[in-house]
Amino acid sequence: MSLNATKSAHLCLLLEDIMLFYREETTTLLRRYIRARCRRQRSQIVEHARRHSVLNKIPAQLKYLDRLLDVTSAACVSNLRMDRNTFGRLCRLLSERGGLTVGKCLGVEEQVAIFLSVLAHHQKNRVVGTTFWRSGGTISYYVNKVLAAVLSLFPVLLAKPAPVPDDCTDHRWKWFKGCLGALDGTHISVLVPTDDKPRYRSRKGQIATNVLAVCDRQMQFVYLLPGWEGSAGDSRVLKDAVSHEDGLKVPQGC
């Protein structure tokens, strides 16, 4: 996809979000105005809408998103760990197949940008809220909303590995005939109740969860197993992964 096509798709998505904001806010305002019992209440509703309209915040928020995404591809990778083209494709995928919809005051792109900012830099709720000019409740709600959309796409996002063929000439993989990929464990910081902290404390003293990740030769994820305590050994996590009925399965001969 060319750069101009990417910018056009980005602009169309933003325009769609703004139109949905306008319709949502106008519908809510009309309902409140019709239900008002007196002229004074109606005047207060109109004045409040004029001062605190969601549409008034859109220019500043779009300006920040443009600086976050459209300055350069390198800046987008630094901020969100993916280039502009990949970010646009992810937004479309989550919108069309993941069921992610425009919120009352956030478009799809801003929701995904908030989600990626939290994951990419391990930022706290308050830091992200200050950066995007949102409340902590709004940040928490939309992070969980995007996470649910991402998890619903696991059949699409998880790759199906192909074994290394016998006639492989790649100097990195020709020594591993029939190999599907690689697996390893990683520790991800978590917040748990005080009583559970000893179990989740890793050997390096961090409160984390031990996650098993499996990827193919192109570094695409094939299988993930989260949930184990940070104190759990890698062998226990791997044993649990292969023991599940829908767990990690290695075909015969691979």
C-alpha cells in the first residue's frame, strides 16, 4: 500500500469517527432537550453542550494523534512499536472483524493508540490519561475493550507454522529439518493482591507472571500460555501447555 493510499485510508477513518461522534452527541442532546420540563432547564442543557461538547476537543486530540502517527514512520514505530501502515491495518481489522466500535468520545484509532501505548512502554493509567487528555476510567475502559477485540481475533492473529523442508537452503534453518519454530518463557509485570505476591515474585524480585510464547520462523506467534506465577519454573509451564486438550500440539515428526 502506498503512502498516499495509507494517508487517505487514515483520513477516511477519522472522518467516519467524527461523523459518529456528531450523531451520538446530537442524539443525546435532543433527548435531554425534549425531556426538559422548563425553559430554564433547556437553556442550561444548551449552554452545557456549547461549553463541554465532545466536538470541541476533537481538533486538539486529532493534532496529537497526527503528531503521534503521521510525523514519520520511525516516530510511529518508536511510540507504538509499529509503522503507520501496520497501525492502519490493525485498526481496520479490529473494526471490521474484531467488533471494535467508536465510543462516545473516542474513535477507533485513538482507542488502539491508547492500548498500544500501555503495552509498548508499560505506562501507568494516569500517565496515559494525561498524555491523551482522558480520565483514568476512560483509559481503563477502552484498554479492556480493545483487549477483548484483540483476543477475539486469535484465529486470525495466531500463525500456523510450516516445518523446515528437507531441501531448505536457508543457512539459518537448513540444519533443523522438520523444525516448526521456537519457544521460550517471559515474565510480564502484574498487579496482584498482597496475599498472592509471594507466589508471583520471580527470582529477580519482580511481581510478574510467567508466560510461555511459541513463534514460527518468521517470529509470528503460534501459541501463548499466560497465568502462571512468576515463581513457577519453565518446565512446569511447558508441561501444563502440552497437557491441555487444546494446548500446544506438535505434529508427529516435527
